[in-house]
Amino acid sequence: MRTPVLVVAAALAAVLAAFIAPGQAGAGERLPSAADPLVRKECGDCHMAFPPQMLPRRSWVALMNGLDNHFGEKATLPAATRQAIVDYLAGNAGDVTRTREGGKFMTSIPGDRTLLRITETGRFLKKHNAREVPPDAWQRKSIGSKANCPACHLQAEQGNYDEHAVRIPR
């Protein structure tokens, strides 16, 4: 007895869906947002909660272990909260989850480097070169810093970094 083609196609689609992160199928410049509510609250109180796929596990662990000097600020958290955030970020890091866009970040980071800034990754630097982003843009009050993704990437907090959804403010 022959299996109908439709049944085989549906089974194949289900298998593929299990291996593709939400928002990844056919989407360019898209990363799953930091979906964990604790990460959104604790990290998002001061800055955008970055998608964990933008850095490797080693970077997230180092970053979270250095909260006493978090880019010039003392970011204190209760031990259990800090550990829960480390577990989420490290467990969903770019070298752990293997998403298409996360992979682009991982290949842009030398294996012997533990970067603490997404803005120092080769992927970020390639996409934000002087031809794409005017050098004076980073000094604009409306942007403030290279880490302020939502200033230009209007859907950054939803994980959308597509160049068609970018508006560089004046």
C-alpha cells in the first residue's frame, strides 16, 4: 500500500518545524527575542533584553559573573535570580541553539575570544559599517549608544533586525 504524498509532506513539515526556531523559517535578520519573562524584567529595566543567540555561552556566563561592574554600573541581583538568568542565556546562546541568524553571530566571533559586547562581534561591525550607518549617528541623542538597538531597529524587541525595518533617527 502506498503512503499518500500529502501524509509524507505533512510529516516532513512537522519534523522540519521541530528544528527551526520560531520566526526563523524564511525570515532574514530575525532572532528569537529574549522571551523569558525574568530576563525581560531584570535586564529590560535598564536596556533591551538582547536575544541570547547574539553571543556564545562563554560570553553570557562571563557577563553575568561580572555584574558588579556591568559596563560601569553595579547590577546586583539575588543569587537565585542571577542563576536563573544565567541558565536561560547560556542555555539559549548562539553556540547552543544553532539558529540561522545566531550562527552568523557565532561565525563572526573568534573561538578564543569571550566578547562581552554584542557591538564588538564581527556580525554587528559588518552590518553597522560607515557606509550603512553614518559615523556621527552614534553620537545623536536619539540613539545614545550602539547598544540601543530599538532606536533604529523598530522591531528589535521582537527579534526583527531586518534591514527593511530600520529607521536611523535624526
